[in-house]
Amino acid sequence: MDVDGELAGENALLAGGSGEQQAPAVGYSPAAGEWLVLWEEQAADNWNLRLRRVGADGALLAAATVLSATADQRAVALSEAEDGLPHLVAWQDDRNGNWDLYAAQFAPLLAGFTATPPYGLPPLEVQFGDASTPAGAADAWCWAFGDGGGSSVQEPTHTYTATGLNCNQKRNHTRMVFVLYYLAVREPA
């Protein structure tokens, strides 16, 4: 909202369709720079919990996903995430025939990588490593090596043949979050 109490920016449809959508809960993750929105959705005869990530700029990130819909799930609650810590999601669940309470942590994916060695003489072979957190959560990779080369493997090796400062990017395919890293390829002495 702006200082006059008016909504700022455009409205964004998080989810729609034939089922009811209700009871949203919202939390912000400073480490990821994004919002997490959870809500109840009636689909056929069940109530499920759905989740959608929203960028700090209001852009919708990836599609809305259903959280573990084994039975009716209602009354979602979401904690604010401290910098670097996961959200805590809590809900009622009827999977045992009773309305029990369940909770789980949700950690947004944060892109990160290593490069070894970070500088040297050409031809410089560099081994890149995936340091995204939580470990194992990324399912696709998009590397830009700064010299026109790129890769989609998790931990590629790349050889730099020219001198210069190379800006490298690694981003998770679905989030388009990237990390910049600079490598120096030096002139021989």
C-alpha cells in the first residue's frame, strides 16, 4: 500500500479455477527476497493447501503447488522467515480421520556456487560447484560463464582461453534467481 492507503501495483491472480480459494497466509523471506503465500483450496471433495512464491517486485514465481494432499487440509498458518531460516507452516489435517495438527519447514531455494580456482593464467580450467541451499533442492541449472559459454549441468567445468574479468551467473531454472561471481584470467608475467 502507498502512504494514502491505496494498493500499489497491479493485482495478481495467485490461483483460480472451479474450486474455492480461501484463508490466505503470507510470510516474507529476506534471504530469498520473496513472499510465500499459502491458502486453502477446495478441489472436488477435498480441501488442500496450495503454495505460491511471489517476488519482492510482485512477480509470480513458478506455478502454485499443492502441499501433500493425502486428505482434507485446513486452517493454514505461516511464520515469518528470519534471514537465512526457513518458514514454519502449520495446518489441520484429516488424514487419520481426526483433525490433527501438522507442521513442516519450508525453505526457499537460494542460488549459490563455488569456482575453483577463482583466478589464474589462460588457459584456465575452472570447476564450478553447486552451493545452493537447501542442498539437493535445485532441479535444473543455467550457467553463463561470462565469455559466451554456458552449461546446464549441475557442476560444470569450463576453460577460459582469453584474459579478462569474467562475470559468471548461476541461476535456478524455475526461479530465475542468479548469483554473480567474478573470475580473473590474467596476462602471463
